[in-house]
Amino acid sequence: MINLSEFHSYVADNQPNICQVTVIQNGKTIINDIWNGYKANDTVHTMSVIKSVVSLLVGIAIEHRIWSLFVC
């Protein structure tokens, strides 16, 4: 398991653009941390993050043969 204190310090010291990280595994919240003065209910512009996450998930689904693409 990751050392949460070290993780928080690393992000605080090296990643000024990260405002919140939440990790949920098997329905249980493992990590829920906030930085740079943000609050849990704040909204932020995610730019193209959603496209990247969807692309990653589609790639995983194809790799595990959960979803297949048909190319004409």
C-alpha cells in the first residue's frame, strides 16, 4: 500500500496543477486527498482529461476482449 503521507507531500511539492485525487477500489474509498486550497465541492475545468480516460478504458476493454472494433 502506498504511504499516504509521502504521496500527499509529493503532490504538494511537485504537482501544482493537481487539486484532488480520489481512488475507489471495490466500492471503498482508498485515497481522497485535496491540495492547493481546493474544497471537495469545487469544480474545475478538466480540458481533455475525460477523452484520455475514455481512450484508456476503451483500450483496456479491447485488450481484454470485452469490446471489439470492426474496421471496414
